[in-house]
Amino acid sequence: MDRLTARWSSARWLPLGLIVVAAIGDALTPIGYTWVPLIAAACVLAGVLMSFRGAAWTGAFALVVTVLLDWRVGIFYGGTGWVEEVTVLLAVLIGLDVHWMLARRDRRLAAAWSVAGALQRAVLPAPPTQVGPLRVAARYEAADAEARIGGDAYAIQDTPFGIRILIGDIRGKGIGAVSITTTLTGAFREAAHHTSSLEELAERLEQSLERDQAQHSHTSHDEEFTTALIAEIDHAGRTLRLLNRGHPAPYLIRSGRVIELLPAEPGLPLGMGDLISQPATTDTFPLAADDILLFVTDGVTEARDASGSFYDPTRLTLPDRRPATPAEVLDRLADAVYRWAGGRRDDDMATLAISLSKSDRPSRADASPSPRSPAHPSTPR
């Protein structure tokens, strides 16, 4: 936004520059040629780029310049002079009218953005910055910047089984994804307290989405599916358990390195679980002091550069002299994705970073993996 604001501020001087250029050009060319049309165009442009007062003063300046140019060549009292002066005057009035219409449109857009922002906060409220022993930071940027509503979702709950985290991506954007997001996060907040395993929790979420789709079978909701990643961190902060249902894998940030936690057997997205008989399995990873967990949606992993290459979060650079905070990780990631994609955003981007509070961090020596099946390695891949 700072880059855009700087460019916009610089462009505000363009109408005055055009008037000066037109005046110099008119003075240097033969009498039979006129640069007044450029002055008129500058007056209309002033209505777009300047404030109402600035556009009015620019118009007055343009009229004075036009009168002086006509006076110089002796056509001030002639028909040609009056035509040029009236033309500039009409351009000034048109520019002011354009400014008024744009201001009215901006007020309406601001009201729409305010309503959309309130709806987004109601559907997807920001998580608390502290949940049990965990510090949490979240960031959300919708692909539809004007609507400010997207199809990504996240939630975090402290439950008797541990602190559980959900991040998901609903197929579909804008208002159409709001009801599915509400169903998903609402079902998670309820079921997370009553299901002992992540597999059962995923099944409860899938059932809730299926009921929602059945109730909206007359709409396009019956074609929707949701990728989801469900995580569980024990209250001691020593063990991470993950169940991946077709979602981008999370990342473990340890000692400045960003490690992708790939699932041993990824499952299908929610809404497609009945296509296979074997459900997705849970992966377990050990946690250590100063670890940060980074959860993302495909707005991060599918951001493309000019050559079409996808962004790889393991490229993220972090300070090596001190542990980064969750908020700092998200800020650096957002800036890296922005620079990689050249400012473009084709998909929603939700990010969630979690770390242990300093007072509750286990020592690195105490960080040991929970029992795992032989198929799962004991260290992050």
C-alpha cells in the first residue's frame, strides 16, 4: 500500500505538469498551432487525481494560462480565442463533476468494504494471541480485495485433548464461501471438545459439511469441497500431531530453518472422503524450544513469479541471532510472497504462526517424539 500511495501522490502533479508543457509548447510553435486541447485534458485529469479544491485551483490556473496564450498571439477577442477559453472552462467543469462522481463511488465502496469487513470478522474472528502455552499470530488477505471476503478458514481451540488447530480452504470465493466457512469453523469449535482422535474430528467436520451441502443442494454448494489440516499440540508443548486432508503441509521453523512437515499418507479433501475406503492417518512430530509452526493456504504455495514458478516457503529467511516471533514470521512471509508474485494476488492467503510462550517452553533435551508407527520418521522431513 505504501508503494501505491507514493505513486498516487506523485501522479497528482501530472495535470499541472501538462499545463506547463502545453504553455511552453504553444509559445514555441507557430501561431497556427495550438496546445490548448492538452490544457483541457489536464483539467479533466485533475478531477481524477486531485482533491476538489486542488482540481478547482488547477482549473483556474489553466484558464489564466489559456487567456495569456490567446493574448500573446492577439486572438483573445476573436472567435478562436473564445472557443479555446470556453473549451477549457467546460473541461474544468467536467473535471469537477468527475471528481464528485468518483467521491460518491468511493463513499459507497467504503460502506460496502465496512460491511464486508464486519461480516468477515464475524465469520472468521481473529484468534487470541495467547492460547494456553502457545503464542498465536494470524493473517488473512482475500483475493477479492474489494469484497474482503474469501474462502480460507482457520480456528484454534484449547480442549481436554490438547490445543487443536484447523486451517482450511473452501473451493469457491466471495459471499458463496461464507456459509461453508461458518459451518466448518462452527463444527470444529464444537467437535474439537468431544472427539478424542483427529480422525474422528475430521469425520465430524465432513459430516457437518455434507449436511450443509444437502440443505443447499439447489445451489452450487453441492460441488464444493474443502481442503483441511487439523493439528493438535499437547499442553506441555512437546508433541505435534497432524491430520492432512488435501491441504498444503505446514512448516516447522527451527534454528532459522524452515522444514516442510509432509504427511506420510495424505487424505482427500473434506467432502471427498467417501471416494476411498482407507481414511487419512495422523502423523506425529516432536517439538523443541523456540520452534514455530507455520500453517498456510495455497494462496502462499501457489503464488507465481513472472516465469510461472511457485513460491516455496522454505526459502523464507529469518533472523539467525534470535528466535523470531509468530507475528514477525507472518510479516516476513507476506512480504516475501508479495515480492515473489510482483504484487499480484490470485487466491486467498491465510497464514497462522504458533510458538510456545517463553515461560512455558520445554528444554530442547526434553523434546522427544511420541510413539509413532514404524512408517513415520521420528524427525521432521
